[in-house]
Amino acid sequence: MKNLTNYLLVSAAILAPTTVFAQDTVRYWMWDGQQAPVYQQCANDFEALNSDIHIEITQTGWDQYWTNLTTSFISGDAPDVFVNHLMRLPEFAANQMIEDLTPLLADASYDTSGYLPGLLENWSKDGAIYGLPKDWATVAVAYDRDKLKAAGLQPSDLADMNWNPEDGGSFQKIIAHLTVDTNGKRGDEEGFDPNSIATFGLVLNPLSPQGETEWAYLAASTGWRFIDEPWSTHYNFDDPRLAKTLTWIRDLARVHHLMPTVEQTGRLGAETLMFSDKGAMTVTGSWLVGLYHQSKPSVAFAPIPAGPQGRKTMFNGLADSIWTGSPVKDAAWKWVQYLGSDACQTTVAKAGVVFPAQQDQIETTVKAFEDKGVDVSAFTKVATEETTFAPPITDYGNEISSIVKAALESVMLGRENPEEILTDANEEINSLF
Amino acid sequence: MTRRSTDKTVNADKESGLFGNRLRRKEALTGYLFILPALIGLIAFFAFPTIRAAQISLTNWNLMRPAHWIGFDNYGKLWADGKFWDSMQITLLYVIYNIPLQTALGLIIAVLADRLAKSVLFRAVIIAPYLISNVVAGLVWLLMLDPLIGLTNTFLTGIGIPPQSFLSSPDQALISVAGISIWRHVGFTALLFYAGLQSIPRDLYEAARLDGASESAMFRMITLPLLRPVMVFVLVTSVVGSFQVFDVIAVTTQGGPANSTRAVLWYIYENAFQFSRMGYASAMSMVLFVFLILVTLLQMRLLHADRSDLG
């Protein structure tokens, strides 16, 4: 009897850890370092509610993120859940790397009505949903308050800027006034020395292939669109309205010297130039508000200028996708649901780093930013259906980026002629499909 | 008797032969054991991936879906791909910018170190950049060469030279990348030459000096010819290395501006990991592999790598 008791005790001791501590580990990947601590908080809260699931968050920089992800698909070591970008959606969906969430959403009777319009649609194709929206982003002008004051301008002067590709409208006038040469002469004053600029009125790195914070908001305000409908197989880079917009940006740098040329901007980008006092204004995405607040608190935000067809900002949003090869799909789905839940979205909203995808979280987020002393109304103001356009969602995202970047470089370097360069690029792009 | 003694000799020979064979076998075994780690590395990291790449180059593998055999289609496509040939041309230009200057500078530094400064500190300083990874060197230079906030332009304008665009101008980007690479590798090249110089018998210089030879004559008639084995090693490894330039480009220019630094390895990387065209990228790798073998053989042939001028 004693032997039997001992045996049972030993067996219980061996089994106990496995039964009590058996946990599924859900591996979650993301690239945004600012957001990682916030989502870690969500993970902690989730684990408190689900003791059988452990969330392991890995954050890697944008440049390595996609290569790591693709190679992890091959090695069978991909994260169970990962933050996904619309640019990669078509490729991952076509290769069946990401789970169609439609049946899971139906089973869970998941309410998707709370998302801002357009967000869920971006992640859907042919009735399948490949990611649950987690946030949204718009763009706004970021300006240095001190430099604005020094120029004798008020924040209200930036509240209603207009722009056109011919003379740049009031936007160009303000840019000129904010540009200062090393002798203290402003860009709109007599005796301004264009060869020795201390502060540029506008700093942009216009080589970004999607141009979200660089050129797309201007081009879209002329009525131009990347594609006519989602998943299109035809791009519109040959549209003269785009060539005109890009020519205006090129000339702002090369002719008027109010913005650094691409040779001057280098690879460090607009943020670095703002941080190092080389720029008075730039255009930025709402995901970078936290970074500016941290690194350059003198920066405030104003709405993007209104073009011939009004203000237009790209309305981008990230989503959480589940890897089809995940060995812990149930746990992964639970985590994705939690990420989209009121609890986690409120945590994200209160952190004030990014706008969560749920409509009713806007107020909380705005308040969180206000508590930090940041007015983000320039971003929320344009988050309407009339003032937004969808990012281009098509196959061959990376190839297209590579072709567009080379074309933009040629245009911005001043090579002739922009319309031809863009038409050639467009032909190359459309021949991919 | 004779017969018996002969037998004995034969037996003795046999025994010593057996013993010799065993010894030789044992020696051979020891030899194999010594090269085993390198052999394992060679097979695992070079031979196997090469064979695998050759295999992948005959498929349309996109990393995510199972590969399908498409024969030599990738090679046919490559032949007609202007971007591939452009990238080969850019790489060749990079090699031309890189090798002569790096070799000449390395040689000058080595000779100076040998003739003038024998201090260990000097040698340590010379080799220091080589101890930094290419990525770190690239990042440091990316900041230093930044047109607006970089230290280099501050220095240039300080001495009255107009600021330069360096990595962001299509005309200067490739030269700048080559410059970064030279800065990083020249110390190592110098160290190799320095080691080579130590193996040249000093009495040759003494004899030459007695004959009234000048420093430059000694350099031409003694140093340079006797350095040939080292020169071959330096040239073969640095030429092959230059054709494979990647990390500095990845950190500083990513093939831009306007494709001016899209060297062949960057183009291969783009196809493999950005466009998910692994089959096509492998085909390009195979072409580059064969091309580099030919370049190396040609170099060895031209430089008479198998002959020494000493003795």
C-alpha cells in the first residue's frame, strides 16, 4: 500500500508540471519599436486572462522584418501572428501564407462594425479576410513652432493652406517664407542666397515609392490615383497630373531652392533633417507623432494643404494576420481577437502612440495625445471618406516599388523628361501583370 | 641459401612496406583529421549551397510555394535581362575603381611600414578599419558623407571646397562606395604585403645597395617581383571579393540613386528576397559563380601564380 502511495505521488509529481503549466506559446512579430511596449501590455493582460497561452513578442526593424518573415515561412518557423502591411498582403494571400479569417469571424460572431470605414475592406479579397485591422494612419504637415514664430507666422496661418501644381499656392509661399539662408534672408526676400541655406522651408525625401508622406497626398489632391480599384492590374503612373505634381516638387528643390535636392537629402530622411534643425516643415504620418514628441518637442502638426480637389490623404492601416502553418492556430486566433478587442484597443489608445482601428477609440487617443501636449486634430480631421484614398493594393508590390523608386530618382535628379520617365516606368509595371 | 636470403629480404621488404603503408595511412588519417573541420565547413556552407542553387536555378521557386521544374528558362530570361547586364557592368566598374587603388595604397603603406615605421602601434592603427564589420563601416560613412549634416562636407567647405553629394548623387555614389570599401580593406591588404616583405631576404637589398641601386630600383627589381605570390593572393581574393560587393551597398545606397550602385549581388538579393524570385536569383548566382571561376583562372594564369622568383 505504501509502495502504491509512493508510486502515485511520484506519478503526480511528474505529471503535475505538464498538466498545470501546459502552455501554448503564440509568437507575435511586429516592426514598430514605439508600439512594442504597448502591445506587451496587451500581452500581459491577455495572459492574465488566458493562463494557458504565452505571448512572445519579437520586434525587428522594418528593413529586416520582411526578409525574416519570408525566410521564416520556408524554414517553417514563422510567427503564429504578425503585423501585416497592405503592400505585402497580395503576395502572402496568393501564396496561402495567411489564414482567411472569415470562418473564424463567423464562428466567433465577431463584430466588425466598429472599424473605421475602409479598414476591413482593404484586407479583404473575394470574400476572404486576411487580417484584422489594428490601427489607421493619415498624414499631416509637421512644423517647428520656434521656426514658425521666428518667421512671424501663426499656427493659424498653416491651418488652411492650399496648393496647386502650377505655382504651389499658399503652401509654396509659406515654404518660401520659412526658408532662411545663412545670412538670415528669407526665401521670399530680396538678396536670398539659394546656394547657402541654413533652414529649408520644407524637407521631404520624395523617393518613397508609395509617397505616403512625400508626394501622394499632393498628387491625389489633383484627382490622380495609383490604381482605379483595389487589386487592379493597371497603374496610372503615366497620368500627366502625377508628372506635374512631381515636377513641382522637383522644382521646389532644384529651381527655387526651398527644399533640399535628393542629393542633399541623402539617405537619412526628413525626420533627421527636422531633428537637426535643417527643416522648418515636413509632412509626416500619424505613426511618427510619438517619435517627434520624444525627439523634437517643438514640432506641432497642421493639416495637409488642400489641392484642386481638396485635401486627400492616404488612409493606411495595419492588420494582424495568422500564419497558415501555425501549430497553435486556436491560441493565435484568441490572441488576434484580443488585439482587436475593446480592452487591448483601449490600452493602445491610452498609450497615445497610434490610432487604434476602432472608431470609438479616436476620442481616447486624441485625449491621450492631448495629455502629452500634442494636438493631433490635423490627422483626425482628414480621416473621413471624402478626404482619404486607399493605398495601392496589387500584386508585385516589391517589384513595382523598385521600378517606381528608380523613376522617382530620375525625375528628382532633374533628368528629362518627367512624363516620359513615368510613362516608361508605368509600361514596365503594367507589363508585370 | 641465396634463395632463402632473397626470401628473407622480400619478407623484410614486405614487413617494412607494410609498416610503411600503415605509417603512411596513419599519417594520411591525421592529415584528413586536420582538414576535416575545414572540409565540413566547405561542404556544408559552400559545396552543398552551390549544388542546391544550381538545382533551384532550374525552377520557379518563390520561397512560399513548392518549386516547379522549368528547365533553363531562368537562364534564357537572364540572357535577355538588360538590368542584369547593367548590374554586371556596374560591378565591373566598381572593381576598376576599387582594386588598383586599394592594391597600390596597400603596397605603399606596407613598404613604408617596412622601411620606416616598425612600430606595432602603426600596424594596429592601419588594420583597425578591417576589424570593423562592413555594416558598421557603411553606417559610419553614411553619416559622415551625408550631404547636409555630414562631417566630410563640413570639412570640405571649411577648406573652401564646395559640398559634395557623395552617396546621393548617381555620379559619385559608386565611387563613394568604393572609397568606403578601400578605407576598410586597405589595412588588411597592407598587412598581407607587409608579411610578404618579411620573407624577402635582406641580403638582396644589401647586395643591391652595394651595387649602387636606388630605392626605386630596388622596389622594382627586388620587392615587386618577390612579392608576386602575395600579390596573386591579394588580387585574386580582392577581385573576387569586389565582385561580391553587397553589405556596404545594402547599408548606404540600396542600389540607388537611379540604379547607379545596383551591383550584381544587390540585384540578386532584390530578386531573391524582395521579389521572391528565388529560381531566377539562383540562376544569376550560378552565372556569377562561373564568371568568377573564369576570372580567377585567368588571373592565376596571367600572374604566373605557380612560379616564384625567389631562388
